[in-house]
Amino acid sequence: MTDLHVRKMRFGFADGDVPFLWNTSDPAFSCAANALSFFFLAIEKMIAAAVAEAMPLITDPVVAEEADAFVRQEGQHSMAHRQHAKGLIKSHPALQETLDEVIGVFDQLTATKPLDYRLAYIADLEATFTPSFKMMLDNADTLFAPGDDRVASLFLWHFVEEVEHRSSALLIYDAVVDNPWYRLRVAPGVFKHAGSALSGLAKGFNKNVPLADRKVDAMSMFGGPSLRQVLVQRAPILQKYLGAELTDHGPFGLLYPHVRQREKFVAAAGVLRSQIPGHDPAHAKLPALAAEWLQRYDDGYDCTRWYSAASTA
């Protein structure tokens, strides 16, 4: 029997304006989190289609039950992120174009790639979430607590449930494809595709959100300008040779400025380790906040207002 629980969460995004810069103390992370909301909407649509296609091929009833719970959890995530995205688009209507573009990228993937590849894509990406999100949850006091409680609570919930179903995508992949070396072989293309989708979102933010509302170049979510951009900014004549964008979209902000370098290194090493054949996400080190969140939820705490509910209790 699966241990996953499908939790229906609503975060009150319709109750007031949803700021693009939802954590004013960390503009780069604000951009990154907003991009993840758009990205999750696109990829969770692909996940739903791929798992529906895979279900008739899963013969183990335990895995089938896990797959059903996994896709239903992802469906709840999609609904919540859609409300966040809807709030952002209400303030900046041109962002609808950005959202449509990233959804189109993954619709194209669904239409053109075989099921084995799409299941490998999902398994590869999901495997990275536990080490990545552990770093974020371990630093929630700076990444989430100072920001809009609705947005912060949305991501805390989603990241905790990603940790909860950390093995699900791999179980589905193994049940249908059962070829760890294929998953490793396609991983570089998977991460190139995902990185390109996120880069497109950053460019869309730069295009469709005024600098006054984002404060930094949205490419800050990648840690800073590329070497090509630096060279072109210093010597514009190089633009036609390097193909880098010369447009100034604002200053570059530091990503995770309050997170210790050692934690960033541990997260990066965990992401690399997650792709090795034989790696089992079930054995990954988990964030303490995940256990705290699950316990509070079971105790009836209002996890849709993770920070503000405590002050009004």
C-alpha cells in the first residue's frame, strides 16, 4: 500500500494582489520560484499524460497504486501553481505569453518523444528534487519566511510532497522500462531541455515584467551572467561573433546569498549522485522541515499559512 497522501491545499491567491517580487530580501530567488511555478505547470501536464499512458503497462498492483497517488499529488500541485501563476498574470498580463510558451515546450515533448524517454525524463528530474529541495527547506528562514506567506506556504507544501514521493517516478520508470543505463544515457539531454525551458522563462520575465517589479535580471536565477554575456557587455563588437544578448535587463543578483557554500556543494553532489544507476532516493537524507510539516499537517495546523497561522493561533 502506498504511503503517499493526496492533500488538497488552497493558498488564497485570489484574496489580494500576488507580487512578482514576493520575497523582497531575495529578488533572485523570487524570480526562480516564480519560474518554478510556471515550469511545474508545464511539466506536471506532461507527467499526467505519461503516467496515464504507462498505467496499462504496470503489472505490479503496488506500483500501480503508487503511480495513481503520485499523479494525483502532482495534479493538486498543478492546481495550486495555476492559482499562483494566475495572480502573477493578473498583475502582468503579458506573462500569459511566457506561460503559454513553456507549456508548449512540454506539449511538444509529449507529442514527439516515446514513452520510455518521457518516463526517464520524469525519473531523472524527480531524482534531483530531494537534494535540491532539502537545501531550500533547510534554509527556509531566509528563502521563505521573509516573503508573502501564500507563496512561501505553496512552495513549502510542494517541496515536502516532492520529498514524500521521491521514489515514485523511479518506481514507475523501472516498472515500465527497467533500464537504468538508458535513463543515465538520456540524462544530459533531459537537463539541457529543462535548462532551456527555465532559461526561456527567465527571458520571458525580463521581457514581460518591468525591472521596477523584479529588481534584478531574471537570469540571476542561474547564478549570474554567462561568460559570453560578460564579454559582450565589455566589448559589444563581439556580439556578432558570440551571439550573446547585449540588452541590459538590470543588475544581477546573488542566488542563495545566505546559504553556506558547503550546503550548495552538498546539494550539487546529491544531484549528481541521484543520476547514478542503482541510486535509491528512498535512502536520501531528508530535510528536518519535511517531517515537521507532515506532523503539523496531521495535527490540524493550517499549513496554507505556514508562518502567519502561528501568530493568529
